Amino acid sequence: MTRRKLEEKTDLPVVKDAWQPSLLAGQIVLVTSRNVQGEAHAASKSWITIVASSPPMLGLCCRLSHRTAINILETREFVVNIPGEELASRVWQAGDTVASAIEQAEPVAWSFIPASRVSVPRVQECRGHIECQLDSTKRFNDEEMIFFARIVAVSMDGSLLKGSPQERYRGLRSLLFLEGDLFTVIDQARKLPT
């Protein structure tokens, strides 16, 4: 086994924007929500993670000024849609401020399809979907809140259910946010050495 040479450590500010390279990459997803009038909204997010396995739950952090947060608080439902690499530029353009629809000359168009367990639609162009019902929230400051949600249904493209695990991840091609306008794609999976 080759040992990596230990180098002097440099202290950084605790603000994530100062970490270059980022030490914590976040999966880029497209979250759909709807308002009380039933109007669907889709926005890109990268502060998301599984927080429990039984019951299956995830955590999604969002600014309270974002349409997504407003909609989730109103309807208590949302869908996490998993885009592939071919959607990266469209997902990047999916703004989430209340004013984004007004500010954006032409909003990003998505093909909405019904979900199986929630009233919020899924995005057909995405490869996977996680339907969620809000369980609880935790507010961190005046701007940010984390939403803890129960996962009530999961679906994905049938093509991702074929082949070895490595082939399935290569087909999924999930997006990871690094920093600024940088992202990467998960395009391979490796087994741990035995």
C-alpha cells in the first residue's frame, strides 16, 4: 500500500464559498412543488441528503424567499427529480426566487407528468423521481430552513434497472454541484478493494 505524503494543513474560513476545491459536493436535483392554486414550479437545488432510512426521509435546505420553500410550506409536498447530464444547462437556468419568473425572459419549460402518491407533478425529462411529504422543519436563521420529508414513492427510468450496478450509475449520470458555475457528473462506480 502506498502512503500519501502528509502535507501542511491550511485553515480556511468556515464559509463554504471559500473552499476551493469544495470539500462537500452536493447532488444537483430539480425540485417540483405547487402552490395552493395548483400551479407547478420547478427549481434546481443542491442542498439535499438522506437523513433516515426507517422511515425513509430526506432533508432539503432552501431559502424562505424561494418559491419552492413557500410552496412546500403551503402544500406540504414536493418531488425530487434526478436529471442527467444532458439537462445540466436547463437545470442551471431553473431559478427559484419568487421574482424569477418575472426576471427570466423565457422560463424553462418542463414536461410535467402526474406523481403516484403526491399532487405535485414529476418532470418527465428526469431519470428518477422521489415523491415526498413534509414531516417537519428546522429554521436556521432569517433566510434558511431545512425541510425533513418522508419519502412516499420512488420511480426511475426502466433502463436504469438493467445491467450491473456500475452500468446503472453510468446510465444515471447524476450531477454534482462543486462551486460557482462548476459541476461534475458521476459517470462511473468502483467497488471497494477487498
